[in-house]
Amino acid sequence: MRSRLIDTHCHLGDAAFDADRDAVLARAAAADVSHVVVIAESLAASERSATLARGCAGLSATAGVHPHEARAWSPETAARVRELLAAPEMVAVGETGLDYHYMHAPPDIQRAAFAAHLQLATDIGKPVIVHARDADADMAAMLRALAPQPPVVVLHSFSSGDVVWDAGMAISAYFSFSGMITFKNWTLSGRLSDCPPDRLLVETDAPYLAPVPHRGQRNEPAFVRAVAERAAALRGDPPDALARRTTANARRCFGARLESSL
């Protein structure tokens, strides 16, 4: 039997899964994916993620507001996110962060919302899921400012530059890698090799970023095995050893809830 895997970042509440969500989870279980962390990107998505996790022991969830939605962050939203995160099935804050590529919200509004999420994670003692795109200088500065007692930080779908890598290393962040590592244009293979073995995670970011050989399809949790196998190859690790390691890391990062299975 293959070692089991955990998909640490999946937007299972997305409408892309509305027609066949149960079948998606059945395929994940058949692929020996034991647990899925359902990621929220808005208040509405936080509510959906919480409902999904509440109804399935093999799911955990997050609550928070993506930088694309940073304009929606308000005292009322913050209060509801905090309330949702009090439940045991809610294992992390986010997804939050900075995205200056699309700039759906001005940088100052993104930074304020991100800072509030970081403080919330510190206050409640849960990890924070961080999205970073084309904002390396500001992201690195905000991560370094968390020392000497940072919350647990997960840099999801990692593809940032040296300054974010160094800032993440300085605060003992987890580095999560997605299907991007299977793409022909992936140029950061050294990051996988350099990642401390106890800080390595794998994810799908489904329904986005489907890995090879599933490019062009809707991504789903079962495909995290392709990510893990590519990560193992790039690191020179046996696939089962990497699966065991990343599963143990996910459980350490997010807590005992991830010991339950689909």
C-alpha cells in the first residue's frame, strides 16, 4: 500500500466542484489522499469551507480573505472570521497575503488586511496560509517583522524570489509546493532541494494549477500524488519517504484534526 498524502491547499468549496464534489473526494480517497485542507478566499468561501469540514472528518478548513478581496476586509468580516476559526475543524487563517500582479486592491489595503490576518493567527494560535505574488519586497519585510515570535506561516504554492525565501527561512515557515513544479517552465528546482525536510508540504491549489500529466483539466485533490512524485524526483527522495514526511509535516503544522481520514 502506498503511503498516504495530505492535500494542504484545495479550494474544494469552489463552484467548479458543485456538480461532483462527492466523486472528487472518492477519487482522492482511492488515490490514498487521507485528508484535504479546504481553503477560503472570501467571507462567503469561509462559510462554505466551514460547512464542508463540519460534515466530513477527512476535511479541515480555513477562514480568511485573499488579497484579491482585501477591499472586503472590515471589522465585521474580521469578527466573523474569528468566530468561524473557533471551531475545531478550522485549522488555519487565510488564504491571505499580497498579490501585486493583478492588483485587484491597492497595496496599502492589501498590506493592512494581511497584517490583520497575521495578528489574528498570532492571537488564536493557528497557522496562517500566505499567498505571495509579485510583492517580494513587501512580503519579505512583513514576514521578517513577525520575529521573534511569529505565528506558524505556510508559504503556499511557493514560487517567490530569494528575499521571500530567506524571510520564510528566518521565521521557520513551511514551504508548500503545487503542480507548478511539474511544469516545463519551472525554474526553482533548487528550492525543493534546499527546503528543510521538516518544512516541506505538498498541495494542489485545486481547481487551479493541475499538474502534469493532467494539464488542461480541472485540478482535484487526487492529483496531489503527481505533485508529491515530482517533488520526490527533484529532491532525490523515494516517493513513499516523501509522502510520509509531508504527511507528518502537515499534521504537525495544522494539528491533530489532520489525523482523520476521508
